[in-house]
Amino acid sequence: MVSRIDRKQVVTTALRLLNEVGLDGLTLRRIANELDVKAPALYWHFKNKQELLDEMATEMFRRMTAQLVGSGADGPGPDGTWQDLLLGACRGLRRELLGYRDGGKVFSGTRMTDTSYAQPLDGLLRRLTAAGFTLAEAALAWWTAYNFTIGQVIEEQSVYPEPGRPEVRDPAYDLERREADLGDRYPLAARAGREMFADLEGSFEAGLRILLAGIEATAGPGARTGR
């Protein structure tokens, strides 16, 4: 019998169980059973599941930041363009969240429980403002790119719910069945399914290109000079 647990133990266990049972199956009772304690012991640390999810998202962010900084993956150097910066940030965010079952849903709408997010955010905004964006433009550009990426991850994890197993596709996203159901009544909607759901990484990259083109056309130095 475990006589004492702390917040870190609870969160580490919750993140491990998340990959096994998904967000809907993750309950305080299940976590308590895994830790070999009674469920009320968890309430010393978290008043409810939402508080736990907030801490889980914060820990995911800490791990994500450490991983990206440590590996240098997708991270543009100091001489990279602002486009490189946003592409790297969005690609890294997507890759890390896909490593957790329902990672997009856990991350979406949660509140950070500390200020670990502030340093990387400040650094990104500094790079964008140095490239000629106003602070308002830089913040909106990142916020838009961030929300696009989170939304893409949520949709992607609906199609492939198990991390690292692209062969396990949710039957609801069977493209041939979808096309057969829509048939001749809605031919464009039927064909569009393959554009949206067949190559999710490709559609993510295409969406990023559209997003960056929109930012370039409406914000930053290029928009003001007409270039």
C-alpha cells in the first residue's frame, strides 16, 4: 500500500494511463487504483478532474519544451525567417501532442498551472517583432497558428486514436464506406473526404502554407509595404 503520494506522481500516472484508456476512460478512481490508494487521497492535490487536466497539460508543455530545445528538432536557427519560426513551432507542437492519446483534447481549453509557457512564448514573440511585426500582429499570428494546429491534432486523433499506430484507423473514417454512403447525391463531398482524411500530414502541411500566406498578406512588414 502506498502511504504517500504527491502531485507529480499523480500526473505522471495520469499521463501514462491516458495512452492506455484515452481521455474518456481516465477517471480519478482509475488513477487511484493504479497508485494503490483510495480515491479521496487524490483530492488533497486536485479538487476535480479539470484541475488534474490543467496540470497534465502543463506537464505536457514542460516535456514538449524540453524535448524541442534538447533535440533542436524543427527549431529554426536565429537567422531563420519568421515563416521558418512558425512552421517549426507548429510542427513541433503537433508532433509532441500526437505522442499522447487524445493529446489535442487534453491540451485544448486547459489552463497552465505555472508560467513555464512564458519564456518560449516571449522568445517567439521577440523573434516575430524583430522581423517587423507589431506585438499585436505577432500575438495574433501565433494564436491563429496555434489554434489551427490544436484543431488539426484533435481531428487527426479522431481518425487515428492510438499514438504511433497509423494502421489503426477509426472505422467511422473509412473512406470507401463514406464515399458509398454519400454516393451520387453529394459527389463533391464524397470526393473531398480523401483530401481531408487520406493524408493527414499532407493536409496539415497544406493548411500551414495557406495560413502563412494569409499572415504574410495581412500582417507584418510585407503587408505594409505591399510586397
